[in-house]
Amino acid sequence: MTNIKQKITPNLWFDRQAEEAAKFYTSIFKNSRIGKIIRASKAGFEIHGLPEGTVMTIEFEIEGQKFIALNGGPLFKFTPAVSFLVACNTKEEVDAIWEKLSEGGTALMELGEYQFSEKYGWTQDRYGLSWQVMFMGDRKIKQKITPTLMFVGEQCGKAEAAINFYTSVFNNAKVGDIDRYGKGEEPDKEGTIKHAAFTLENQEFAAMDSALKHDFTFNEAISFMVECETQEEIDYYWEKLTAEGGQESVCGWLKDKFGVSWQVAPTVLEEMLRDHDKEKVERVTNAFLKMKKFDIGKLKKAYEG
């Protein structure tokens, strides 16, 4: 995959279309490819429901950025609470990407001219995943695709607190430009975040508040996987991200105090699950399905038998 180590990877939860979606996205964007695939083993069938040998997760890279697609069943659906902003150098590029992403999808903000961009649109694609496609004009593009968090409902007004929290947890992190709502922009409260940029592990993210009435919020359909080399690292991120009202889940999953889903995972697990020895894979799968926070020592013990 990428030469530069990507610490945080967006993980997209599909029903059973992960491989199809990965091929769709890599057909649209440049500098794209399909990466590693982990297939389901017999172990855990009662949980994941995937026949042995079918795709469980598939890595893919678009515009040099890594994503993971997961076949998780119909439990969670994408919402616009997390979207991906595609920064374009030309209006023609906006048109081309919009045409492909919006085919079979639903426009949330029609492609057109807005106060903040001469050409912009927000669409849910055929799988329900949200994309913002934006002409950047003469603004420098550091990162082609930026995960964007929208704080709505009970979370509205918490975007700035979330940004400060995340930049305190991760390394190589900083708060970037902040654009705030002013007077007369009701229902949004003056001083809350209209748009803010921030960096975690040298990766660009964005956040915004929206006081409009929305019938969605953050959920597990989009999580952010933090890849850890050591148990100390796993312990650190697990403790920090579950602090002050976060929620522990299973298999390395958690929700932070703002409701955003994360996965704290050891890099060695992927290697174990891609082993050609089915018995090793079965043992590791049975071991990690019993875990909340991952324990590398126990995973290695299961792997080695």
C-alpha cells in the first residue's frame, strides 16, 4: 500500500458489498489500488455470518490514502455525520468525480456554486456513503480526501471540544484554520464551528457543527482504525479514547465520549489472520472474538498454539 505509514485508517461497514465497493471507488480515483484481503474462517460464523473463504475485510487505496471495507451485515448504515471531502484542482475534475459518485445515489446539496466554493456538491453514493466534492480554486491541496465529522443533535456545539480532545490524544497533531458561525446564522449558535481543519498523525481531518434538524448521528458504520505496534500503544489509545464517558465494545472497537467509533488494533493481527494455516487462523479468531481491548500476548499464544 502506501509508502508513508498511515496511522489512522477509515473503516467502512458494508452489508455484503465491501469488495464491490472497493472496486467501485478504485475505479473513480487516481493513484488507487486494491490491497490486502482477509477472508472469513469457520470460527465466529455465528457472529459474522460469513461463509468460510468469503471476504471479511478488504484494504483499498484511493488518491494514495488507505481505507478498509468490511462485510459486517445489515446492522449499521452510513450517515452524513461522517463524510469524505474530495478536494479538486479544476471544475472539470469536480464534474467527473461527481458524476461517478452520484450515479445511483442521492444528492444532499446539489452540485453548484456556493459562497465558499465556485463548484461544490454533497452526495450519498449508491452505498449510502457521503462525499463532498469541492473545487478549491487557488487553495493548496495538502490531502486529496479529508474525513469530515459533523456534530449534530446532542453533539452539536461539541466540534471544538472534540478537535481539542483528538489533538491531545494523537501525535503529530495540530488545530488548523477555524471558521465560526456568526450572528444571524441561526439555528447555529454564534461561535460554534462552521468548518475547522485539524491534523492527527500528519493526516488531515475536518469537523463542523450543524444545528439543523438531522435524524442521524455518528455510528459504527464508519470507524477509525488506529494501528498499534505494541501493547503499550493499545493500552494508551484504549484508555484515552474511552475516557470521560466513552464506551468499550468488543474486538477492539470503542466509542469515544462524542459517539465517534474507533478500532484500536495490533498490526500483527492482520498478519495472523492472513496466514495460510487455517488452524492458526481459527485459534486467533476464537481468541480475539472473546476480547474487548486486544491483548497481543494472548493473540500470539493462540497463534502459536
